[in-house]
Amino acid sequence: MPAPVTGLPRASLARVLEELGTTLLDVVCGDVELAGDIGGVVIHDPLDEPEPPDNALVLGVGLHDPADIARVVTRLGRRGAAGLVVRAPVAPDERLAAAARESGVAVLAFARGASWTHLAGMLRSLTADSGLHDTDAHAFGRIPSGDLFAVANAIAALLGAPVTIEDRNSRLLAFSSRQEDADLSRVQTILGRQVPERYTRILEERGVFQAIYRSDGPVFVAPLPRTGDADQPPALPRAAIAVRAGDEILGTIWVMVPEPLSEERGQALYEASKLVAMHMVWHRADADMERRLRAELLSTALEGGPQSLEAVRRLGLKDERAVVLALTVVGSATEHPLPAQLATERKRLADAFAMHLSAMHPRAAAALIGDVSYGILPFPQSRQEAEERAVLIATEFLARVGSRLRPLIGVGRLAPDSSSLARSRSGADRALRVLRSGAAGQQVARLDDVHVEALLLELADLVPRGDLPSGSIARIAVYDKEHQTSLVDTLRAWLDAFGDVAVASAAMFVHPNTFRYRLRRAAEVGGIDLNDPNARLSAMLQLRLMSIRSVPDD
């Protein structure tokens, strides 16, 4: 996944290992000190070679055989990668060790049972530069703002015990070194980047969270009962304190200690919680600022004005072929959310969309602009192949992301270069509008697949509301209303069936002779010549536009 556009990555491979320790990563072979700052994190795909940035850290998902790993290491060396992460265990043979030595690419082993997705998120947190440095006004002590891993290590050194920092939902934000001394629940928390549900349930039932949130100081938490194999090591006690910003609870700090903290150590943890709060607030502000900056750059790039090329460059894109995708979410048949709920879901899906696209291509860019999340996805393929691939990527995203509402994605036409991104965005917007109207009956569509529906929606915009229906269709509609007949529906069924009475009568569930009578009556009432192609076209257009007007455009 590429680093944010706000600056260059600041973390070296050695620092990543220092922060994550032996809990997640071990060096298999190679010299991690040779690598400079990590230029980004990408996923290796043997069927679709990624385009890694310089000094990339590559996640070798699915690589197991040392010979295969050695071949990949050699190729990555030619492309200037910093390291390759593969699933443990890995037994380095002479060939793999030689490949790592000659290429300068370090090989790291990733702990079994841990999630690649979580590792990618942690690596992105560690390698992303928010544009702040040690001398920045937002740096506290010698620790840059938002660097919660460094804060966790500082607290662990202060208290002499391993530490984790978690948010309100018990998601792991950072952890210190010395976690090899931790118990099973702590190890599972680090591997899954989330406190296991069975443990949070026990803590909730015991009222532990309520006690932590009510107290200004640390709360001692007795060991949790065994929840699995009776032979597993016993759980260890902890001290926990809430992290507050005013009256808002931001998260918690957990310290693995054998007994309640002394007054002096408790005060030290209390002071540390204020430091963590400042970092979490700044981290949230930095994330919001980065979102705003990315949204501004993406908006400029998609407008196609004189500043678009500079915006494209700052987004990390090249002047290359790309497809624009447009994502939004609307209420479903069973869910009618409030505006605030819709906004929250759009923000959540926008973040997930950005991560999904960046996993597909290291130079992908995405941001939420208004109520639509736009993505720019580079493609070297032909137009047909690129757009079909974009539809597949969008469909896979919706299948994985999950939402109680109804996410929709419009896919624009392939832009041959960055100057054509505005046209691709227009196509994505037009396709998305068709999806919003429900005319397509699907959740993903490219413009070419819904072009007629898009044209009809745009034509409906041009026709004043008082002008529909008009002429013969208006006369038939008035007759239907006065006599409780269905002549408009009869005419519509006949036109939809291309004049096939058998098909049209079956659609209306009436006898063909009855249908013919109603059709003649419609022609008489409306004064329409059904043998005239222009009259048929006019009637068909009016009926389609009337159907569109009857469906609200979200």
C-alpha cells in the first residue's frame, strides 16, 4: 500500500523490526540495516506483478518454498525493494541466503496466525509520514506526534512492564516491546490487532470497562479465567487506565503487572495517559487533515484544469492510463438511515475503498468528496480490459466490505492520460446516477452498460415537469384516470414487446383479443397512429420518462 501523499516515509526497516519486535516479525536472512526509509508497502502477486515504489516492503502472501522465495528476492532486488515478508516458518537455505545477500533485500518471517491485513495496517501506520518531525510544534518530548508505538515503549520502560494502547472498541493501536512475557490473550490481541471477543465479553460482564471509565487513576484487573485448553498458561493480571480528552474517552492503556501499581507508578501512568491522549487527538487531527488534503488534490486532478497535472503528481500518480470509480451508499429496502448514519457509513466505506484500491495498485488514489468517494486506478491494459477489470475490482470490494445499506459503484471510461480524468469521472458519475435511480437493478455498472439509461435521465432533466405527459399520452392518461382503465399500461406493454401481442398480453395477464381491443381503444383515445415510427418513438420516450419521474433520484 502506498504511503500518503503528504510526505515521504520516515521509518526504516530496522525501526519496523524494533517496533514490532519478535511478536510478529523475525529476520530470516539479509541485512536490515542496509535498507533506508521504506518507500511503501505492496502485496506480491505472481499472476499480476505489482509496481512497487522504490525501497518497498513487499508482502509475499502465499510464498512458502525457499526456491520460490529466492527467485522473488532476486527480482525484487532488481526493482530496488527493501525487504520481503513471508509467512513463518522459513528455513533459509544457501540459495535464499545468497539471493538476499546479493540483492540487498532482507527476508522477514511473519508469525503464523496473524492477519496479513492487520500487518499491512500496522506497517502503514509505522511508515506513513504525517509531515511532522521531531522539531515540529506537535512533537512531545522527543517523540513525534501520533507515534503511539514509541509512546508505548516509553511507558513500558517507565513502568518496567509490557504495554498496549487500545481504542474504545478494544482495537489495538500500538504495543511496546517485551511482549514475549505476555499471556495468551495479549499475544492473540497483537496477532489479531483486536482484543478477542471472548475476553472483552468477560471484562464487560465483570464491569471492568465501567470501572476504568469512572476512575481517574489506574484500575487493577484480576487475571481472567481460562477460556480454552486447561493446559494453557494462566492469564496474568493487569493495570488499566482510561485515555481522556476532556470528557471524551478515547481509549485505554493496559500494563501487564503482577500487583496493583504503587502510588508513584500509578501517578506516572496517569501522566502518561495525558501524553497518549495528546498523541491520539493529534493523530485524529492529522488523519482528518490528510483526508482533506487528499480530497482537495483528488478533486483538482478530476476537474482537469491547469492545476490538475500538479495534483496528479502530488497524489503519487503518473501521466498514465487510469479509470475513475465513484462510490456512494444509499438506503436499502429495509434500512432508512438518518443523514448522520449515512455520512458515517460513507466515511467508513471511503476508508475501506481507499485501502482496497491501494492493494490493487500502489499508485491508486481515493478520497471522499461530498457524498461520493472517488478512486483513480491506473491500468496498462486496453480500454475494454481495463474497464472490465475495474468492474471486477469494484464487485469484489462490495462482496467483502459488508454494509446494512446499499453501496453503489459507477465505473468511468478509461482515461488515456491524466488530462482525460475529468471525462472518466463524468462517466463514473453518470453510471452512479443510474445506479442510484434503481434503473439498472445492480450495484456496480460501467457507463457503457447503462448508457441509454443515463441518456434518459439527462433527457428527463431537460423536460419541464409540467410537460410530461403531453399530446396523445396525456389524453390516454386522463381517460385512464376518469374511467379506471389501463390503456397507458397496455400501450407501454405493446411498445416494450416490439408490437408482439402474444408477449404483451401475457405480460398484462389478459387474453390476446382483449389486449388488441384495449390497444385499439388507446390509439382512438390518444389519436395516435401506431404505424408511424415517429409516433411510436415519441410515445416510448414519454412513457420511459414518466417511469423515471415516478422514481425519486437519491
